[in-house]
Amino acid sequence: MKLPNSLIKSPTVTRKEKWIGYLVGPAGALLLNAVLATYLNVYYTDVLKLTTLWGGAFLVAFPMVSKVIDAITNVVMGIVIDRTKTKQGKARPWLFLSAPLVTVTGILLFTVPESNDVVKAVWVMISYNLFYSFAYTIFNMSHNLMVPLSTRDSTARGGLSVFNQITTIMMSGILVALVFPMVIMPMIGVDKSKWITLMSIISIVALPLTLLEYYFTKERVTEETADRPKEKMSFRSQLKIIFGDKYMVLMYLYFFIYTVGTCLKNMGLVYYCNYVLGTYNDGTTQMLVSVIGGIPMGIGIFAVWPLAKKFGKRNVTMFGFLLYALGSLVCWLFPTNLVVVLTGQFIKNIGGLPCAYVFMALFADCLDHLEWKTDKRVDGNAMSIYNIIAVAMVGIMTGVFNWLLSVSGYIAPEKFTSIADASSYIAANGLTSQIALDSVKAVDGVYTVAFAQPEAVGRMITLAFVGVEVFTGVLLALILKFVNVEKNIAKEQAEIKERRGEAE
């Protein structure tokens, strides 16, 4: 199969490449992933009512098992990318393939048939792995390699990293954090058909946008070595190269700790706003937390990269994580005070700016350092390890979070056709409505009633959303102290170019 040519021909990074390839192109798949990260577990617990399936074991075990599969496919994908040699590069071809796969599997995640628990469980497991272990793995691996493979120009690469992250912030920090809790979630509630329609639309939108990312990106670093004989290295040899470098080891440790905290925060966000800080789908609490906390992300577009160029990517990120921990601590000490929590979220997200915008540029510096040190490019497997950490922690932390929900006594909302039915159900089961029943509004003739949660549930959710990141912020600042790869990176990049010239 002959792949379509890139529409980017310039040897240097262009404005069209930044705006279309790195800002607009990834938006569809990243929006879908952001929605899933925040709401897929809510769909499983509140819409499909799987919290108590098999004594609560299903939602604990299946994400963990699935991520083992995901980890394996990431390793395979890393090997495949490193062995791919086409005129369009080694990662971009897989972007092209991922576009339809992400769309189809994204829809399958939500079209769980109305049947017995076994059928539901099987469908959930298969669709989850088709999306995360197959389709999104292909997209995410190739997408994440675009910045490291785009150019060796550190300034241009840093700019691409910022543009790439703007898209992530726009999708998660504006659409998912603002529009969804304020507009979408109150409209769809726990209505399965509405969930399917919404997620099908988002999945379909991802297709043309991902193709834009393919057409408006270019692998200049890969092109440098296009005429060199392809040297085959075993997976074991590549691992030895990767883990033989202290900077790569530190970056993986950094990403592991960061991902643990972020996963628990993302899992806890909706539950925290629904049951600790506000009321179920009230349309304002989650919006306020996300917007006030997310305002710094907009400021960061203009501030972070100039600061990173002046003080260094590592130094700015290290200082940022100390603020990150401080903001989280403020929220943890006063978890039910809206004003204090909003203040803490603002401080925390100011601290998280450098990590959000320059991490991939710093990771790319580490890959160049590794090439200088060994004269080998192992981008595919290096990124597969990065992705394994991401997907494994998502699965493990999802399982942990769901286990904590189950053992602490989480009570999922219920749908009723009348307030009288809701009142009878509450009386029969010894429950308490979270708000007065006469304040519950019907959507399409259906009343969604949330219940007051046990104190243990509130404490657990608060720990997940704000408590854990107090500790991870401090640990991340400490790790970054030893990642001084920027000190000699310009000299190392120049030596790599000299070697390439001599080889030619």
C-alpha cells in the first residue's frame, strides 16, 4: 500500500505544521481520550451499574488485567515502529492507520448490549481492549513520537511541544472540564442511549482530524538516516541501551510517579465534585473547579516557554512541582470549602504548567542524548516504555479506585419515573437523598436521584483527588534535580550532525 505524501515539504518547522499538524490534528482523538479518562468509569458505575458485579471484583480486576494486555501491545508497537521504514517515516504511517480504528472502537465502548451480566462483562472487556490495547495504542505511540522526530532544533521542538499540549489542555481543560459538567452531563444523566449518541459523535469527529495530523506533520529526524542501512537490534539490546542511561531511567521514574497521582486525580474529579464539594451533576461545581484550576493553563501558553528558555526546562518544572504540592495541600486541608479549594487548584495548576507544556521537549532531549551516547535511535521502544507506564498505571489506579469505592460503600444514583417511586425506594433501602426530592428535576420524564454517601466514601474520594498529589509533587521535584540533560544537549546535537555528515 502506497501511503499519501505529507503536505509539509519544508526542511524547517512551518506555521502550517504547528497550527494544523500539532494543534488541530490531534484534537479529535485527544478529546475522545479526555472524555473517557473522566467519564468512562462513571458510565460503568452509574449507567451500567457494574460497581457490585461479582461482589465488586469485576471493576477492580478487569482494568488491571486489560492493562497487562495493553502493556504487551505497547512493546509490540514499539518494535514495529522501530522496524518501519517508509518514505513517510516510521511513526506517521501508523497515525494514518489509527484514524478509522479509533473511531470504530470508540463507538464500541459504549454500545454495550442490554443483556445479562456475563454478556455485559464480556462486551466491556473486549471493547475496552480493542480501544486501549489496539487502536489508541497505535495512535498514541505514533502521536507522541511526532515531537521528538519532527526536528533537532530544540527551540522549534519546544514550540511544537507547547502547541501539542495546548490541544490537550483545550480538550480536557475547556471542553471536558467546562462544557461537559455544565451542559452535557445534566442533559444525559444516566440515559444510556444519550451516552451512545454523544460518544459516537465524538468518535466520528476523531477520524478526519487524525488524518489532518498525518498530512501536516513531517519526520525530519527519521529522514536524516533514511539512506543508512537499517540495523536490526533485538528488543533486549534496545532495553539495555535505554536503561543504561541515567536520564532515561529518571524520566521513566518521574513519569511513573506523575501518572499515579494524575490517574487518581482524574478518577476522583467527578465523584469529588458530586459528593464532597457539590451535589450530583449540579452543573457548576465541577465547572468552577476545572475553570479556576485551568485558567493558569491558558496563561501558560505565553509564559512557560520563555521561562523554560531562560531558566531551563528542568529548573522551571522542578520549581513548579513544589507549587503543585502546596496547592494540593491547601485543597486537602479544607476539602469542602469551595473558595479555598478553588484557590488551591489555581496554585496547583500554576505549578503544573511547566510539566504540561515542556515534558515532551525534555524527553526528546533525553532521546538525542541517548543517540549521542550510543549512536542508536531507539525511539519506538523508548516511547513504548513511556506508554506502558501510562496505560499500566491507568489500569492499576482504576482498579484501586474502584476497589476503594466498593469497600467504602459507594452508592450509585438511580433513575425513577416519579418522585413517589423514588421516595418508596429510599424508604425501602434505608437511604438518604443527597438533595430534597422536590428539588430533583426531571429530564425527558426521568428523575435521576443521587444518594448521600458514607463518610468513608468522602474521605477516600478526597484523598484520590487532592491528597495523593501532595506527595507526588514533592517527589517529582526531587527527581528532576538530577535530570540535567540540557547542560550539554546543544553540543551533543552538533556532534550527532557531524557524525551524520562524515558517514555520508
